[in-house]
Amino acid sequence: MAPVVYLVSGANRGIGLGIVAALVARDDVAVFAGVRDLSSADALKDLGAQHPGKLHVVQLVSADKPNNERAISEIKDKHRGSHIISSIAGSIARGTEVPLGFLPYGMSNAAVNYLSKRLHVEYASDGLVSFSIAPGPVMTDLFTGAGALIDSKSVSPDVLSADEVGRRIAKLVEEAKRDDAGGQFLDHSGKKCQW
């Protein structure tokens, strides 16, 4: 049986690394971990040593079309078809509770959610399953750094580890069907969220 192929962007730390760790622990998978800087992928290299032949680190840099085409070519050379998971998204539903100064973050989340919904509509005939996931508050470098700006426990007392959220997201992606998840905005437990 051919393995299920996953491409995870933003995979060298935080939620992306948690997703990769959850995926490579499964049977019959091939995981391509996209990072901007291959020299900073030590955690992925260690993970790959624990799961020989299942984890492949590729360079993915936003807006670097030639480099990204090389990465896609490398993936196609090894496997056909894939599930694509981007860990560079977030939720704006509770945005009014976050102090000023987060405008670009909120705008980028709205754009990602729009893209996810639009992909669902435009690629209906291909059967594409595209949806957004709100991971909730996750203990990552970004979250810890934002702690200086916000009282993280007042935003949400339910901060989860990146590994736990990675497992939950991997499960959602694996079980997603176009009829139920497609075009939706879900939290890490699979519950529908407000846009």
C-alpha cells in the first residue's frame, strides 16, 4: 500500500513541529517538513533519525517560487498526491480581547481563512478538502513572546502544548471529509468556529 503523503509548512518548531511529530509516528506515511532554513532544522533531523525513511525535510520559503517548485518536484519524485498542512494560520474570533498592535496578525488570519474557503469552492470538482483550523492558545515561542504584551491566562486559561495540538490537528486532517469539514473553520477538537 502506498503511504499517505503529508507536506507540513512551518515545520521546524511550535505547532508545525508538533504536527510532524504526530504524523511520523503513524504507519504508512511519508512526511515532508517544510522549513525556511535547512540549517535550523535540528529537531526535525533528530525526529527523522527516530523514524528512518518517513521524514524528509525540504526548504519552503514564502514567495520564493523557483525554490518552492524544486521542493514540489522533490516531493513528486518520491511520492504522488499529498495532504498539505500549513501551520502558519490562526483565529481572529477572540480578536477584540487582544490589545492593540496585532492588526497585521489579525489581517493575515482573515486572509488565510478566506483562502481556505475559496479553495474549497474553486476545487470542488477535484474533491479537494480545504478547511481552516483554530489551534487555540498553544505554548510556542510566539505565544511566550506575546506574554509580554498580553496576560495569556486572561485570553484563555486552556493553553495546550504544541505536541498535543499537533496530534489533534493531524487527526482532524486524517479524518476530514469534504462534506463535513470542507470549507469550514474548526477548532482543534473539530468543533465549528465563528469566522
